[in-house]
Amino acid sequence: MVGIVKKLLLFVFLCFFTNIFSQDNLYGIKFRSGDKGQLVRSSVRLNNGNPLKLKDHFSVSFDISFWSLRYFGPVFRATLNNKEFARLVFNQFQDNDYYLLQLFLDELKDPLLIKLDKNSFTVNKWINIKIEFNSKADSVSLYLDKHLKEKTAFAIADELELSMFFGIIDHKNPMDYDIPAIYLKNILIEEKGQKKYFWLLNPYDESFDIDKINNKKISLINTDWLVKDHYRWYKKYEVTVTNYPLFAHDSINSRIFIDDKHRLIKIDLIRSKDSVINYRNYRPGKWHDLLYDNFRNRLYSVFNAQGEVSVYDFLSNQWTSIDTSKEVDGHYYGSVKFISPFDSLIYLYGGYGWYTAKEKLFQYDFNNTVWKEVKLPHNIGYRFNVSISPGFDNKHYLFWSGFGNYSGKQEEGFFHFNDLHSFDLIKKEFSKIWDFKNIDELKKYSHLFENFYLNKTDSTFYFMRNYEDSNKTFFQLFKADLKTSQISKVGYALSFNLPKTKRNVYFCYDSNTEEFLFVKQNEDSTKVILYGLKYPPVPEQTFASISNFNVEPDNNHFIILILAGSLLMIFFLYLYFRNKKTKPSHIENTDTPTFEPQAYKNYIQTFGGLKIFNRDGQDVFNEFTPKLKEVFTLILVRSLNNHSKGITSEELSSVIWPDFSPESAKSNRGVAINKIRKILSSVDGLEIDFSNKLWSLKLSGDAKCDFQEYKKWEYQLRNNDDPENLYLTQLLNLIKEGGFLEDLSYEWLESFKLAINNEVISLLKELLDKLTRQGENNIGLRIKICDTILKFDSVDEEAFKTKIRLHYESGNHQLAKNSYKLFVAEYKRLYDETYPLSFQDVLFSK
């Protein structure tokens, strides 16, 4: 009886829920990608990873969207007899104009391609991928949104037993770590045009992991429900700042601007990357608002109580002070500002000053550099902290809420306005649309953010307010429905230890990426963090209803990981205490660990340059000719690159001997491999293996590679407490020589080197931030991290500035000056430009 009641309640909820939201928007799972350590990245296994029997003419299709376009990796893989049969890879770096979905098939040389235009494709956009296998026609076809993109001849057996995976296949394989940042739903396998297996991935279905046709199970490991991103804010970006930043939003091109006084940081929301422009002059003013003019492609810095206006021109890269009057007598603090699409002028409404709320509208006259009052036929009350949004058409703006009264006098008491007005940009007049009465939910909230978002199709709008409680500041998103006159909370409340004196926040909605954006400066003012929330945001009860069906790591797999991690921790602690009494082993766990690759035997070093140490500790890589070095490096990289686990003979020949005939290439390949094997015979446990039609490097016994060791230390640092900074010290000593394969330069190698180096730098900056927050006496270790970052990127400004300040803080003033001079010289060498900041600017700028 209880079970029947439970199912009935769930049915009633789903019926109600469907009337509020399009449930299709909330189906699906989210993959944990390059933002997480390898062992906690996502894996999806159809039929629990067991083979599925498929005949004749069959297809696999699924819907995906990307929550970030930053991460490379295989979306889908199929194996036949434990050998990779097909893989679909997302490749964001190979082509300047297109994101590529590459379908690799067994021994087929060239992949089938889907090209996604980088100028139009965006995150959070659902696409359908279909891979069709036809054994009768011996062909494979690749479809995008039901449109055939490419087709190729490919011999296929009449019956196959394929195991199918999304994301990681084997978490125990250190080379299986690349994974794109995707959402996934609607996995469908058809045979002869008939549905055979179908996994909807609906979080509101108790049997979400069973397909609806043949009851085959799907394993979801380390995944999250997509709906979580409709409820909980997620971190999208983090950048370092040195001043009191200003924020603005480019709603057309989906960019967030962060003005850091001497530079402009641009965050591209679609491509998930940032860029920096160093101003030719500093932005004037401090207590200003930043406005972006879509119509003229300009930034305006406007004093937040009226007064000064300055203009930034992207072409000249320079700020121009147009009005330097500072402020006027009225003091319009808390006024709202917007740019009209009809005249591209700045408008200002309302505000507060001298114990008085305001009700005037001003227009900025650029020709005469003054604010001119615009006479209104009637006012809507004296108010400040009003929120605005473009209206139902391009001729109107909407004005929502604010604080004030109908006289403007503070002594008469201020209250919440909960009314909505439309402002005609041509006639310059207000008309009331709605008045929400007695909204108890809003009474404890104070500040209203300047922007809100109107959904024109369903007449709802979303706004954010905040309040302070127990030394924390809470930020809550609300939904208002014009049809029902209801206001309700949606999304999870953000909370920070953010006192009023450091409240520097910004809120907006981006229609291209379909997400709300919240930007804040952190408590110590060193970082700006950008959060996102997918549209439509859902209330707590909607998210809480999936709590019994959360997608968590597979139990057996998770237990194995816990046990393995525990054993690994015990082993490290054992080594740590043992090494205080005995001779250090290869990786010394002493108070001051050392890591000398030259002391290793049977060891491959990739960081700082490629070296191969034999059983006698001698580097044998220099015994290779230039051609042998390239052959070995290619096999090494393809063995490290998890989506291939090796390289075919055809691929190897096409890269190394592209102009040779097949017979000549085969002959040269055989000679090269034999010579390499002969030289490597002095390295115990290292061999070039050929199996399953793939060339690869195999390590056994005591043989090691520093890149594999790096992945292990990275995992420890991301997923465990670091006793006495032991793991961090080991990692720094491991990579202290510098960039990945930095002494080698081949066209095919550059993208892989760049990806690894960026991953290392990102990890080091996370660790540097963590140490900074700890506030302990760890200056020496933080300087060492900065030095290591500069080994990978010699002109990384963030690491350079931190290093200078740490030297100065510890009393090493001369060392700080010498480090500055070295950086300036390196900057000049690379860019042929003089570094724009003086030593004093670097040291004392905020």
C-alpha cells in the first residue's frame, strides 16, 4: 500500500511539474570533466559494460550539450573483444574555425567529421548525434540533428557484440583521463529501424537506469543530474584581480567584462576562455558603475551617484575622461542606469542623497558633458535601488520595485515598492503593469540588483535580492509570475562571508548560453569568481524530489576507490615514517623531499625535456637520431593520450614519412623500430609493444614515467588532505624542470604540449590560492609554486606579481627587484614591448 501511495504521489508531482516547466529541459546527466581529478570523472556504461548483440543495420544515437567547450576527450566509445572499435572524440583545438566531432573507426585512417562553427555554436545547446552501421552496405554514417554529415565504406560483420561507453572506460588506467564537459540524455539503439534499447535518463523516474524496451541496465559512475545545475549555482570562472573591479555584460556576444583599473579582463562565456587587455592609461574614477554599449561597442565608467562619465574605446585601447565634474549636489546614489537603443545615450533614474529619495530621470549629453533632466508627465514614486530589464518590445524598458515612498523624505519612512512599470523610450513616460501586494517573502531582503530578466513568452521575470544574517550575506533568486501574481524562490541561495564594505557583486542573464550569471569579488579582494545557473531555475521542492534517486558512483566501484585510496594513504604514511630511519627510496618522503630524475634508473622524464634513463642511470635518448627521436616521441604521446592507447602503423607512417610510398614507409618504419628497441634494451621494464594493431610503450617492473607519477600526485592533491604539504612538495620536485617535452617541437605535438602545460599551471594556481587562504607561514612554498609556474610560462603575470610581493613581504627587497628585472627582460624578449607596470605598480597596486 505504501508503495502504491508513493508512486501515486510521484505521478501527481510529475503532472504538476510538467505544467510549470518543460521537463525535457531537466532530463539528463552531467559529466565531471577536466575540472575534476581522473578517478572522480564520469563514466557511463551501457548494459553495465557488457556486450550488446547487434545485427545487420543498427544505429546508436544520443543527445548531448556542452557545459564547457574547454575540455578535449572521447564522447562515445565502442569496443569489440576488448579492442576499441569506434570512438567519437570532441576536439576543440585542431581547427581555428570549427569545433570537431571526430568519429574514428578501427583501422580507418581518416575520421568522419562533424564541424560545429565556433562563431555560432554555444554551450548549453542540445544536439543529436547518430552513428549508423550497415553491414549489408558495409558503410558507416554520421548524422547531426538527423542530417547526414559524412558516410564512408567500412567492412562490418553481420553480427557484432559491442560494449559501449561514454566518458571514462577504465578509471584504473592512468592514461584514460580525457573527457569532454557534456550533458547526456536520450540514448537510443535501433536495429533495422526498430527501437531496441532506450535510456531517457529522467531523474524523476525510479527506474531511470533500466531501458524501457529490453530492461538493460545502464551504469552511471561519478555523474550528476543535469537538474542540479538548474538549482545550485556552479563556479564557471575565477580570475585574479589587484584592484576594486567593475563589471559589465555584453549580452550580444556573451562576454563578461571585468575592469581591473589598469586592464580589462574579458570572459568569453561561449568559448570558456578569458583574455586580457592592458590599458594604455588607467580607467578614471573609483566609485563607478561600468556600462557596455552594444550599439557603439564602448564601455562607460559612470560615477555611481551621477557625475563623472568616462569612455573606453576598444580601437584606441584608451579611456577618455569626458566629464570630470566628479558629482553634483543632488547625490543620486542607488540610481539605475541604462542605454537606450534609439539614441545610444545613457539614462539615469531615481537614487538617494541627503536623506532624500529621488524621482527624476536624467539623460547624459555627450556634446555638452552634462546630465540633463528629462521631464516626465508623472512620476512613480521617489525610489532608489530599482531594477530594470528590456521590455516586451524594443521600445520599452521595465522598472521593478525599489525602496522609497511617495514624498521622498526619509523621516516619513521608506518601504518596499513591489510594482512593475513599463517605460516608453520614445514618449518618455511610465505606465504601471502590475502591483504585487503584501509580499512577506521579500520583507527581510534589502538590496535589489540593477538587472532582472523578463521571459516574454510566459510573462515571468526573475530578480535577485540579498540580506545579511549571522555575519553572512545571502543572495536569493526569485521568480515573479504576472499571470498568477505569485513570487517564489528559485535556485539555491548563495551565501558568503561578505561584509558590506566589500560587497562587490553583479547579476545578469545571458540569453545565448541560457544561464543566470553572478559575479563577485572574494572576501580578501584578490579574486573575482563567476557563477552560473541554468535556465529555467527550479524551486527547492523540485530539486529535493530527486533526492532518493541521486546519481552517485557505482557502489562497488566507489568502495574499491575508497579502499584503494585508504591503502595508498597507509602506504605513503608508512614510507614517510620509515624514511626518517632508513635510506630514502626513489620518492623521498622526508621533511624536505628531493626528487632527482637523474638518480632514477629505468625512467622516462617528460617534464623539462625528454630523457630516458637506463639501468645504469644513463640518458640513452641522445643516442637516437632526430628521426628516431620523433618516432619514439610520437609513440610515447599516443601511449599517454588515453583516447588511443597507441598508434596504428598507418598513422605512424603518415606523420613521420608522409611522402613515402606504403612499401617504403613500411620498410623505414621497421628499421626505425628495430633501432629504437636495440637502444632501449638497456632500459629494464620498457619496451615498444605491437598488439591489437597498435604500437605503444609498455612499462613493467620498476620502470616509471614522470607523467604517470604526476597524475598520481595530482589525484592525491585534489582528493585528499595533504599532511605537512607532503604531496605538494613531491609534485613540485617532480615537475620543477619545466614544461612538458619543452625541448621538442613537432607540428603534431604542439596541441598536446599546450593542453598538458595548461593543466599543470591551472593546478598550481589552485594550490597557490589554497595556501594563501590558509594564512600560515608558507611563503617559501608559495614562492616555489610561483617559480614552477614561471618554468611553464615565463611571462605569467599572476605568478610573477605574487612572487614579487612574497619576496618583499618576507624582507627580501633586493631579490624582489632582481626578479622584477628578469621578468621585464623576458617580457621584452618575447613580445618586443616594454612591460607597462613599474616595480612600484606591481608591488603596491590594489
